[in-house]
Amino acid sequence: MRIDSFKHKGLRRLMVENLRKKGIQDERVLEAMNDVPRHFFLDSSLDVLAYEDRALEILCNQTISQPSTVAFQTQLLNVQEREKVLEIGTGSGYQTSVLCKMKAKVFTIERFKPLHNSAQEIFNMLRLRPKCFFGDGYLGLPTYAPFDKIIVTCGAETIPQALIDQLKVGGVMVIPVGADTQTMHKIRKISETEIEAETFGDFKFVPMLQERKFC
Ligand code: SAH
């Protein structure tokens, strides 16, 4: 059982003020990030670093995205209550939890079993109910499609066609695209056959890998 102490809450408030200074303006995003105890998603040895604006190591050689990146992607996604959101790359479960706090119906896919399992334990602890899937995010979740929004939290070399297919017309996908570094893309599906893309600067994500691997 993890404790969310006054100290953690205080550090979290500072993190949120810092995000505001960095240009995050969506109060719903800031409120959700003020609510979610980020340190729960990290090894207890990283407790003191949990509220700094940095990516940190989680299981399976993966990373939890830095808070400003989570805030930026979530703000771009512009999630509304009850929207169906597909996340690729559950990882620690932190981004998933932020989306749940914003009252989205979240579906999330992870290809590493230990991460898939540990994230679910934390969701239970926080009484959050995203639908978690163990599998390959390149395939999306055709059974549950279409989605209002899709967020990809690993770096994709190209935009997976299956994910575009599973987006509603009028829907938005936020995805970092590129091999070594990634450019953040906001993709809007404007008809069954057309998309429109806007880009928002460079980021560094762990790669989106095609084959399911185990650790
Ligand atoms: N949203 C996460 C970010 C974790 S890093 C968080 O808040 O912690 C990105 C995650 O994407 C990693 O856990 C990695 O294993 C996962 N990933 C990479 N390629 C994937 C794929 N093809 N399908 C599903 N998950 C994938």
C-alpha cells in the first residue's frame, strides 16, 4: 500500500504550477494531474524524484513520460467526458490514470506483461476502471472501435493505418512520429479517407515496437 502524504501532495501542487509556467492552460488537465499520485507508478526508491519534470525508469527498460509531455499530449487530445479514448503503451499506467480522472472511457494496450499487470494493480488501488489489454498496439482494438480519440505514448516510425481506421470521422489522434527523435503530431480524421496533420515540436519516446516481446 502506498501513502499519498501531505509532502507528496505539496510537491504535486508545485509540479502543476510548473506545468502552468511551461504553457499548459487546460485546467482539466492540470486538475487531473494534481489528483493522480505519480509516485504510486514508480519504484519507492524514486519517490523523491516523482514530481520533477523528468522521465523515469519503470519495469522492462521502459520509461514513464515526463509530466510536461503527459500534460502536453493530454491537452492536445482535448478529451471530453465519456469520450472513448484508446491509449497505445500503458507503461506505468500514469497517462491512463490522468485520462480516467478526466472521465474518459479509456482502453489501453501494453505489450509487456509485467507492465500490463502492475498498472492494473495501481488502477485497482486508485479505484480507476480503464479497460486494459495485453497485445500489440499497432493493431489497435478493432472490436471496440471506433474511438473519439487515440493517444500513442511510444515513438512510431510511421502512423499505423489500423489506428487511423479505428478513429471516428472528426476524431483526433496524438502521436509522436519518428525513429530517433519524434515530432508530435495531432492527426484529425476529416473523412473516411482523409486526415489532416499538425506538428508540435520534437520529443524523445521509447520506440513503438511491432513484435510482442516478453521480459
Ligand atoms: N503511457 C506510459 C508511457 C510508457 S512508455 C506511462 O504513462 O507510463 C511507452 C510504453 O509503450 C512502454 O511501456 C512500451 O512497452 C509500450 N509499447 C511499445 N510498443 C508497443 C506496442 N506495439 N504495443 C503496445 N505497447 C507498446
